[in-house]
Amino acid sequence: MTALLDIDQLLDQMETGLRQILEQRGVESPVLIGIRTGGVWLADVLSKRLGIAEPFGELDISFYRDDFSRIGLNPRVKPSSLPFDTEDRDIILIDDVIMSGRTIRAAMNEIFDYGRPASIILATLIDLGARELPIQPDVTGRALTLESHQRVKLRGPDPLRIELQETGQ
């Protein structure tokens, strides 16, 4: 495993991109929701950087995955926690890595079960492409192309770091 990218530089990129989108859209009181586990770590950091005083939410999308019947339940499933009403709120949804788009679809399904938000801004640390669904992040720390034997992993929470993992070739 090797360190891949400068996490602070990617967080700076995400913060700048989010500030620009919030300003362009006239969003004044967004709430953050992180997708477990890496998205929650990022939501914690970004809420402080953006000066959002309201507590951020945490989603565990295990029951919303479209492959749930095939792969079963993650043994570490925890209940989601949204300490605010999502109805008519502007939400910043945060995940560490986007690839197929299926995790984000599951997260949005769960959010809508809590209420209909005014908008959702999607922010991801890493974008690997390879979409299977038409879901694109509004803000990305960095887009990467990996070889088939490589995986990227956010480690943390303290300190946050990104690792490139080599799998069996």
C-alpha cells in the first residue's frame, strides 16, 4: 500500500468547489450528510471548514443497496442518524469514492424516505468514473483512473489518508 494523494489538497479542492456552488445557487443554510464510513469522516472535516454549525447526518445505506439480496447484510451495519428534518432542505451529500453511482442512488433513496429535500449537492473526494448509473458529483477532489488490479481506500479518521492498494493481478 502506498500513499496516493495529498488529502489536504483534495479537501481544499472540495471546500472551494462547495463554496462556489453554494454561492451560485444562493444556498445559505445547507446541511451535510456523510455516507458511512469515509463520507462521515469527510462530512466532519468539511462541516468545520465550511462553518456549518448544525450537526451533520450519517447514512448507513446497507438496507438500500441493490445488491443486498446477493451479498447479504454488512455485519457492522449501524442505524442512520439524521439530526435534522430533510424536508425542503438543501443537502450536501458526501462520499469518499464514487465509481458506479449505485451507492449514491441508495443514499438518495434513503434520504427521500426521511423527506423531500429542496436540493442535493453531491461531493466526493475521489471520482473513479466507471458509471453504471447517470449520477455525477457536483464537486470532486480528484478524478482518477486506476488499473484493474488497483483499489483506492480512504483511511482514518485521524489522520485521514488515501491509500492505493494492489490486489491480486
